[in-house]
Amino acid sequence: MVFVTLIFCYNLIKECDCMKIFFGVEIKIMADQFNKDDILFMREALSLAERAQQLDEVPVGAIVVSGGQVIGRGFNQREMAQNALLHAEMIALDEACKNAGSWRLPDATLYVTLEPCPMCAGAMVLARVSKLVYGTADPKSGAAGSVMDICRHEKLNHRMLVISGLLAEESAGLLKNFFVKKRNNKEIVDE
Ligand SMILES: [Zn+2]
């Protein structure tokens, strides 16, 4: 009986976004439980990360989706522009706000290949993004649960649902290959 109740509660929390936020839990959903659209959108974020890599940038890609449509795309351009603000998520959010004609993106989901840093997580809170889906975690500067949790901070005026681990191996693989190559060439790149 206790077991059945536990399964029921787990499924209830898993199925309901509001419950997930209320309980402050991040349900680790296996890749085969993401829907087809999630995988499609993360694949697009991955292809943007590959574009960054081709331009010798740390390979991170992001897209913003609202109403089933992509309204913002971005890939890391920090080195090219010599601008610390030009992370993939910031560029995608900038384009999304322009397309939406609003700084508020309350129905938007942001897909990004790497867990966002504090700046990008802060920008998502400010834009009232409702959901973050990221690929691989960033134990050094992740602000969606790894180092800190700006996306679900109880004292901020907005919190979002966070789901992680979608196409994580591909996202991590891109980053790993990039930094191995840099180390082999003895180039110094900040992660
Ligand atoms: Zn960032």
C-alpha cells in the first residue's frame, strides 16, 4: 500500500510542472521519456553548438521556443566579439524578445546544450522564461543546480521548471573534444 502511494505521488509530481516547482525537485527524466519535440529542439541547439565550434568558440548552442515555434537562436560568440555577454543563451533571448516584441517570455522554453551560468540564468529569470531544458551539467559555474540555483531560487520573484540530461552525452562530447584539441595545441581557453 505504501509502495503504491509512493508510485502515485511520484507520477503526480512527474506529470505536473506546478507540482515540480512546488516541491522544488528536479525529476531526472531519461532520454526516452522526453517528447519528440524536445529532442528535435535540443538537436537544433546542438547544431548551433557545432557552428560555434567551427568558429573556434567554446561549443554551446541555445534556442528559445514559444508556441511550438523557434523564436530565438544563439551560439557562443565570446571570442569572436571579445564580449563577455555573448553567451548562446543571451543571444537566443535577445532574438526571442525582439521577435516577441516583449521583454517577457512567459510561455517560452529555453533549450541549451550546457547548464547556464549565473548571467544567463539571471537573464532567464528576468525574461520570465517558464522552462529550461539543458544537456550537460556544468560543475564549475552551473547556475541551474550545480554551483547555485538561480533558476529556482526561493527568494527571487520568478522560478522556472528545470529539466536536465537531454542529449547530455553529445553536448558533453562536443565540449570535451574542443578542450582536448585546445590543450593539445597548448592554447589557453577559459571554460
Ligand atoms: Zn552564460
